Amino acid sequence: MAKKIGLTPALAGPVRRIAAEHVMNCYVVWKFAENPEGAKHFLVDLIDHFSDVFRKGESYNFPSFPGSLPDLEKRLASDPQADPPDKYRVLATVLDWATNIGFPGYATGAIDEVFNTFVIPTMFARVARDQMSAEAAVRAAEEEIRRIFDRWSRA
């Protein structure tokens, strides 16, 4: 089955291609970390050795800093784990069109909750199933999003 699954870049919109990632890494060292210098050193080493990280992660984690994996396109064009080996070639430009959940704003706790509680897909599903009119579904989604953001603003 995996051989039959194809990939495509984000679809072109009126301005550009753009898609939100379902998983995006964010590296931080907390103020209360027990070993902040060690944590910082780990992050520097992670970026400095991202070529190994990418290989051992079997092409799953893409670089936060494109310069840390200058041969990304070449690797994706001939991935020994892929079938066919160039299956993931389409992802060579992913860093140009992938962005965080919440774009053009920041990823926040509120945005994460809206995403992970499926507010937007539920809005579309209610209309597709004839459970609500489009207008009512948008209002319900807006109310839920406002409730989530209000709660997070008090946190």
C-alpha cells in the first residue's frame, strides 16, 4: 500500500503555496532547567550534527536551519528507505511552503488547543453532514475559538 501513496506540495492559493505542519519542533531552554549550559550545548550539537539526526530519523525531522542540511534535496531524491527511492523528492522545497500552526501569527497554547480539538474540521463536517448551515457552523466555531482564547488569556 505504501508504494501507492503519492505526495504533492501544498496546493497553490491566491498568494502562494502554504501549509501548516502537524508537528513542528520548538527548541528552548527553560529558565528553571537544572543544567541550562548543558542544554544549550546539546542544542548546538544537535544543529551542528543535523545530518546524522536526519539520517537516523529516516528523513522525518526537517532542519530548523536549512544550512544545517545543505544536501537535503539530494537526500530526498535518493532515499534508501523510500519506495521508490525518489518518492520524497517533492519535499525538497518543503521549507519554502511549510509553516507553523497559527501562521501568520505565532504558535501558542490557544492555537494548539484550537488545532488539537478539531474546531475547524468540525465546522466543515457539520456543514457537510447537513447538521448546520455554513453561517451557523462558522458562528459555532468562532464561539469555541473565542472561549479557548479567553481561557488562555487568563492563564
